[in-house]
Amino acid sequence: MPSSHIIHRTLRSDPPLALRGEGVYLYDETGRAIIDGSGGAAVACLGHGHPKVVAAIKAQLDKLAYAHTSLFSCEPAERLADTLVGHAPGGLTHAWFCSSGSEGNEAALKLARQYFIEIGQPQRTRFIARRQSYHGNTLGALAAGGNAMRRAPYAPILSGAFSHVSPCYPYRERHSGETDAEHVGRLAAELEAEFQRLGPGTVIAFIAETVVGATLGCATALPGYFPAVREVCDRHGALLILDEVMCGMGRTGTMHAWEAEDVAPDIQVVAKGLGGGYQPIGGVLAHRRVVEGLASGSGALAHGHTYQAHPIACAAALAVQEAIAEEGLLENVRRMGALLEARLTERLGNHREVGDIRGRGLFWAVELVRDRATKEPFDPALKLHERVKLEAYARGLACYPMNGTIDGKRGDHAILAPPYTADATQIDMIAERFGDAVEAALASAREG
């Protein structure tokens, strides 16, 4: 048995200790410098130890650590909301802050349901989501998600209010000879058919990740996909919820990933890039009409958490967002993202066991296959994703590998999501070490 008394992600061995972080590097207990090439789970958007954020946390501690929102608001929460939605991006005018992406998605589901109760449509009780999606690990968020692997143990206790349609995953789900427009049309028709199966007037919302994160590995939508699903939702009076916990807040090169899709949501969920890992924080951004629906009805959101709008978490997130703006980091995400794509393509683009390289901004994934021509995945028993992680760590790189890409059982990919502050030298090192790790992992998998 491992010596740690923590219930770690594996109970068979203790993970290495991270003792400190500085910039793009994490340092383990041996003193080794590890490039944090994925920011954990695409979290550490400013890297580690950013002086502005550290100073903001310390200053807030000196003023106010906690005040319950049943009685008080706090200055950093008000300023953070003003920063995020004061200019009403896409019609989003109000924010609600919590401690994680899972909490944010739970709140978004409740907010959407309550909105329809308030406007006199209580018959709306259903949500439509997508297969191979992920919206969090709490039971409501897990029910909304389509991650078959994570859902399986808890399926008997998940809500039946959720159904799932196909993802926009053209690498594997586009029909032979199908154009982009035809594929988008087929997916929109499938969503329409699901509305009809459920009864259009019973559907609360369609929920989707704007760029699918860990479950599919940085899968971007085809042009026209989100306007097409938005049109289906609008036709039937349902809401569009976009989960940008992983892909939002600058990760894909725009502050909101939906800005690249010619569509805006009714409700948006954010988290990882909101606070950059400096404090636990997530948030819900809501369209004016949703908030007005509640304001003109009961006058309150029937939901809350002890630590919502936590002063220190909000102070940290505010400092993160200010740093992104002051340092011009969205432009750096776009430039370094293009460089990362180029380097990955140069190194792995023609590899016979690399099926797809996909992503946007500083959010890229490589899907690995046994046969590039047939897209046959590796045997799950080989745990190729785990081999990639270990080979990368041995070379001084942390990446974010996942299995079950195709259906929750088969398929392997690994994600790179460097900090927005990364420079060209660091991007080159990340791509080089990752390429070496992938090749070493593939070689060991061939040997069984």
C-alpha cells in the first residue's frame, strides 16, 4: 500500500510531490524542473507564481477573507463581474461565482430550469447534451455529460432528464464523401429529431462544450455548427448553454471560445482560465433575458453555496483577468498557438500512428491510433495514454493524457495546454519533449 493517507487518483502508488512552481515550471521533491505543458487540466493559464496575482491574494487576505453572500457582497466579486459582463458580451449581463466547473454547470442547469418556471413554462424538464462530452463530476453535471467511462459506475443514480446526440467529431463521425456543410446539416437534423422525440415544448436547453476538452481532446466544431444548433434551439424556445470551463477565458485565443463560432449562449459556464489555479473558482454568465425572467418572478435564484463569490477567489480571478488584458496575452495565445500547431505537425503530422492533431489557440491534442489508414485504436489494455504521461514526465514535461476517446473504452489522446505567457523557446521545448514521449510510448506499446 502507498504511504499517503490521501485518497489520491490512484490508490496503488503515491504521486510525486510538487514543491513549488515558477513560470512555466513545476519542481518536484527531487528538485527536477518539469515544464507544465498542460497547466494541469488546462488550468494554469498564467503559469505559476505570477507576481500580480500573488500580490492580489495577499492584499485581499489583509482586508477580508470571507463574508457570507446571504448578507454581504464583496468588492472583488463586484469588480470581477463588472470585468466579465459589464460590457454585456453577447448579451451576457450577470455573473454568479462558485468554486469549480462542476458547481458552475450544476448552477447553470438549475438556472435554466428555474427560468422556465418563472416565465410560466414548468413543463420544460429535459436537457439535450452530446455523447463524449464532459460537464463535471457532481451528479447533475455527470448526468448532463456524455463521458461513458465516468458515467458508468453511477448510471443507476443519474437523472433521466438528460439525453445525448452525436458530437461534432468529424475525424471519426463524418460519413464518407460528406462535406462540412452536409455533416453540420446531419447533426442539426439529429438535434431536431431529438427535440421532436422528447416533445419540443419539454426541452429546457441544449448544452455543449464550445471546444470539447478532455473527453474528446480539443475537438473544434465545423464552421456553421453552432449557428445551426442555435437555430434549432431558438425555433423551439429552448436555451443554449455553452460549457467553456476548459476552453474559455482566453484558452482558444479569444476571451470566449464562442466568439469564433458566430453565436452567443444564453448561459455560459467558465472556470479553469478564470482563476488560473491560484484559487478555486468557477462562474456562470447569464443573458439579460434569463436574469430578467427571475427578477420579474420570484426575484431570486433558488440555489447557493457557502463559498460562492469568495473574496479571495474573486480577487485572484480579477488579477488573472487584468494580467491577461494588460500583458496582451490573447494575442500571445494566438501566436504561440500557431507555433505549437506547426511544431506538432512537423514532428508528428506524418507519423503512421498519429491519427489527428487538432485544437485552437493554446489548446491542442494528438489522437493516437494503431493504423492511420483505418483509424483503428490501440488495445485499451495497453494503456497507451498512461505510457505517454510517464514518458513525458521522464523527459521533464507534464501533459494531460486521456483514454476512452471514441466511446469511453477505446481510443487514446494527449492534450497540451501551455500557459498564455509561454514564449517560442518554451513552445519548442514542449513540442520536442512531447514528440519524444509519444514516440517512446508508441514503441513500448508495439512491444506489448
